[in-house]
Amino acid sequence: MTNGVATAWQRTAGRGRNPFVTRAALFAGLGGLLFGYDTGVIGGALPLIAQDFDWDSPFLKGVITSSLLLGAAAGALLAGRLSDRLGRRRLILITAVVFVVGILGASLAPEAISLVTFRVVIGLGVGSASVVVPLYIGEIAPPDVRGALVSLNQLSITIGILASQLIAYFLTSSGHWRWMIAIALVPSVLLGLGMLRQPESPAWLVEKDRDEEARRVLARARDAGDDIEGEIRELRDVSAERAGTRDVLSRAVRPALVVGLALAVIQQITGVNTVIYYAPTLLESAGLGEHAAIGGTVIVGVINVALTVLAIALLDKVGRRALLLVGTAGMTLGLVVLGAVFVGQPGTVSSTRAMLAIVALCVYIGSFAIGLGPVFWLLISEIYPLRIRGAAMSVAGIANWLANFVVAISYLTLLDAIGRGPTFWLYAAIALASLAFMWLRVPETRGRSLPEIEADLNMSPEQAEQDVAPARARSRHHHRHAH
């Protein structure tokens, strides 16, 4: 582990005298692990499922894969409203139950339609967890470890994907695709049981005028000497400033909305989840046997985790924009090479081409891991004004899941229609166009104030100052009381 990530973890775990913070770190990792595992496990299971259920056409394989993503979009849409109505803790408990029901149903499904139905249910859990778990952790964690927890959650997603690939590697030869799915029951149950002992978010309690309960939670979740009353006043002010979807569409914040939505869609239409979902199938077509193809996928997964660790270490040193541009350029290169591997390939592909396919996939996924992977989620938490940030991030999240669904359901059909080489070159052209958009429209946010970011996005300076002035005043007030 690099020094940057080690430092982030030490800052989180270093509050060892505060068990609330330790548990918050564990739940950030557990929620991300479920997210990654449940979306990644289909890569190894799909060939076995298609064979068992005789759903072997490109379109039907796409339906099996993308059904989870459709559920995830619905889950993300519902999670915003339900977390405000029911509370963060209660919704996470419900989400854990949804995971258990969906995973049990999918692993025991007697035929393909049942499997697709229960994958939609799992998707509801994934979409909900992708919204409410980071929200809960961000609201209960002390400010000095909040950023570290967000970064570690992204790392946990990649670890979940790698875990699904490793399990597929060991279980493929036995044909036990049901066990590949069922293993996710373990973290799902742990998430539910653990949340029974967790408190509600203090931000939600203040919003519901339950200040005394919020005060008790903060007294246990903060260090001695922290200004709890100042934090409660700040939470009350932020709650009063919260805005809805109509405000997200206002002219003043439209440039930020365009950037956020564009990055949400770009992250998916450049093809990253075709690698996560279909890499074993792809490597088989490049000349590897079934077991060796999944082994190659594990190598890609290791690269994904390693480069995510590197990105976490570099985000606050190099900056968001630089990593985004370099990463997208690397993705373009990987896709061009991958397309070349498959253009005009004979019926039996040489081992050299198979290895070149693995190298190209590693370049592609590694570039994603240092760029679009972590930077997208971080940027959309920074470019929006405080009063509309929650609603705007929800919109971006839904767009991300819907784009993911479209790519997943169309990928195999596209391969069948135009061939592998042209398909990857099409993704390369999209990545190149995305690189031009990022160069022209995406600002640097590292170490910059909200008015500076909004000025780069062509927002009204007056609007920017209105949005940031209350937060700046509260920050000065809190700083005086803390010292």
C-alpha cells in the first residue's frame, strides 16, 4: 500500500479511542465491497449461466448482465428520497435485506427469467448502497477523515470486483456459478447486523428537529474539545439551504450540471464495464481457454486495485484534472491496441495476440483506475454549490447507472453486428472525443474555493458568492470555537 493510502487509513483508524469512526471506516469498505462484488461477479458466471439456461445469444446474455444495472438506476433514484424520509441507518438496513433476498433468489433461480428478476432486485440494493452508504459515512465521520473514507470506499469497490474475479477463477472448473453469486450473502448479512448497532446520521436527526439525539451521537463520534454545538448550528443552516431538483436545472448551475452529467455518461460509454462484465468472454475469443481467460481477468483486476491505490495517493498532489486527462488518454491508447488485436484475426488466435489483448486490457483498466474511476465521483462532490449538491449528485448517479445499462445490454449485440475490432475502435473514438471535452470544460478543483470553481464553469459570480458565503462564515465560526 502506498504512503498516501496508508496515511489515509491511519488518519481514519487513528481515532482508535473513538469506535464510531472505526466502524464508519469498516462500513465504508463493506458497502463498497458489495457494490464491486455484485457488479463484477457476472463476468465469470455468465458463460456458465448461458450454458445452463440455454440463453447463449448475444442479446440474451446482455439481458442477464444488464438487468442488475436497470435495478441499480431505480435504486439510486429511490434512495435519495427514502434516505430523507426514513433516515440513512434505516435505509441501509432495508438495503441489506434487499441484498439478501436478491442474492438468495438469484443463486437458487430455476430458470433464466427468475434469475433476471432477482438480479434486478440485487440491482436495487446496489443502487441504494451506492447513494446511501457514502452519504451516511460522510455525515457521521469527523471532517478530518471524511475525504479518506470516500477514497477508501472507491478502493473497496475495486477490491470487491477483484474478489469476484478470484472466486470465479477457482469455481469455474466446477461449474458452480450459483456459489459465485451466493458468496455475497456474507457481506450482506454483516452489513445488516452491523447497522443494527450503528446510530442514525446526526445530519438527518437535525433535519428532523431531533437535536438532542444528534447531540448524543456527536458526543460519541467526536473527540473531546470538538465544538459540537457549532456543528449542530452548521447542520441546521445547511439543512435550511437544501434545494430540490428544480434548483438543479436553474441557469446559474447549468454549466456544472452539464459537466457532471457528461462525466457520468462518459465514464460508462467509453466501455469500462464491458471489461468488468465480459472480460472472460473477450479473452476466450482472443485464444485463451476458459480457465486461462478468467486468470487473465484476475490480472486485470489486480491492476485495477493497484492503480486505484496510486490514484488515491496522487489526487491531492497532482490534481483531479491532470489524472483525468492522462487516464483518458491511456484508455484511448488501450482501446486502439485492443481493436488492432481483433481486426482481421483468424479463426484461431495466436498466443502472442492473446497476451497482447491482456496487456491492452491492463493499460485500459489501469488508465481508468487513475482517471475516470475515482475522479468522476470526487469531482461531482466538488463542482456543485452546497445547496443543490445532494440533488445534483443524485441526478448524476442515475445518469451513470442508465448509461451503464445501455452499454451492457448493447455490447454483445454490437460485437455481433460490426465485429470486435471496430467495436473497440468506436469506444476509442468516444474516449478521444471525451478527452477533448475534458480539456475544454472540466476545471481543476484541488485546493480551490467554490467561487473559483464556479467561475471556471461560467457561473454567475454573484450566485457563487451567495452559495459559498454562508458556508465560509460557518467555517470561520467553527474554527474560532475549535481553537
